[in-house]
Amino acid sequence: TAPTNIRQNNVDYLIKWIQIVLDGWYVDFNNDKSYNYPSQHINIDHNNLCIGLANGWISQNKNVLIMPNELEIVYNTLKEMNKEPRGFAFWSVENEGLIPPNQNEPLYLAAGINTFLHTRN
């Protein structure tokens, strides 16, 4: 666990992380001649980025639990910058409704995400 004085909240963390991913990275393809591909900067368009999340199965101290209300802030903040991800995904629908560690209420990511993405009626 990171020391308290250097921790950041989930919203700030995810906004920064998404921006780093969207900025891309340099890949040195020349390092392996079998690729026969030039070294270059690689990036992903925000319309192709889907963020994977943990839901009720999350393990304490091994994953980041980002709640739907936090995801909404992240999404809307990035949308104002024209950098919003295509969406969010999570594994194991059967774990919808479990109570994650350190939470008091069941977590329903699909319903929570739908409140701001409006993918289902």
C-alpha cells in the first residue's frame, strides 16, 4: 500500500492513466529485425479504448475498486476534453450484486455505468 501522503483518489488516478494511454508510447521495432517494421509512436484513439474494471469479486490490496459515481466523474471530465473512453467493461456478470471489501452495499456495475452511458433503456 502506498504511503498516505502520496496516494491519489480513484478519479484523479483513472483520468491521468487514461490520458497517458491515449498519449501513446514509442515502440522500438528495430530492436527485433524479424518484425520488418519501423520504430514508431503508437497510440490508441479514445473511441477504441475500453477500460476493464473489477466488480464484486475484487481482492483487497490487489485491485482498484472504482465505483460507478467515480466512473461518471472520470467519463464526464474526459468527455469535456474529447478524450472519453468508448466504455467500460468488467468480468463475471455473476458477481454483480456482491458486496466488495470495505463496502456496505452490493455493487451493480452494469446498472451504475448505465446511469451515465445510457446504453440500455
